[in-house]
Amino acid sequence: MNARDRALGAFTGLAVGDALGMPTQSMSRAAIAATYGPVTGLLTAAAEQPVAPSMPAGSITDDTEQAVLLARLLIDGRGTVEPHVFADALLIWEADMVRRGSADLLGPSTKRALSRLQDGVPADEAGRTGTTNGAAMRVTPVGIATPADDLHRLVDAVVATARVTHNTSLGIA
């Protein structure tokens, strides 16, 4: 298997996993069981789903969208992306999400960081108030873009992309 096939497999796994989890995100195990029973395939989100009510089966969330956005920036930047470039792209992407009616998909740390960016807080400081680990959803493109034999470079790249929205020990752990 070549690098391109591995990259496509990684992104496919990310998107499929996201679509499988979409109907149950932010729900307790008991609520999932009561609402859906065993989840064995793609489902339309229930109307009472707290984050993605009534989203159609197979829909991806901001998790996949942010990973694809970051991948495009990494391609444009030949494997790197400056925090302010990523921050600007996230703000444009968020505005597009609002136009599409999907603003509620954002996690609390990302919402807070984007609000701080809009208020003029620098990209390397905007994510310092995060309380979640949502940047983990964006590691796939970083892993693809970083040589497998350079662990230090991979860690640095993950931290650089995480800090815009999740610049805390929990967010980068």
C-alpha cells in the first residue's frame, strides 16, 4: 500500500467514524440505548439529539470538516501551517457553517477560541481558555503530512495546529 492509499484510508476512517458517531455525540450511554438501541450502522440523528438534531444518516460533523480544512492548508503550506493562517481559515469556515445553519456543531473550546479570535486575540493565545480535547479530531492530516520517522516533528506539528483552539494541557495531551 502506498502513501496516497494510506492517506485516503485514514481520511475515510475519520469521516466514516464521524458519521457513525454523529447521532450519539454528547449523549450518555443510557440516552443512546434508550434513543437508538444498539448502533450498528449509519443513523439519522433523533430530533432530541443535543448537538445535531435530525441530521441525516451519513452526515459528517465539524470534526471531519476541520480535518479537511487543515489538510488543505497543509497542502498549500507544503506540510506546515502558520497559526494565524489556520485561525483565519477557521473564522471563514465558521461563518460558512453559520450560513448553513450548523453553528451548534462546534465544541465549547472551539466556539470560545473563535470568539476570541474575532475579538482580536492573537492566534497563539486564543485557545488558552479551552477545557476540551477537540483538537484531537484534527490530527489525521497532521499525521499524513509529517514524516513517520520524525516523532519530535510530529509532536511539534500537532501542538502548532492544536493551540489555535485548544492551547491547554488537556487540549494537547
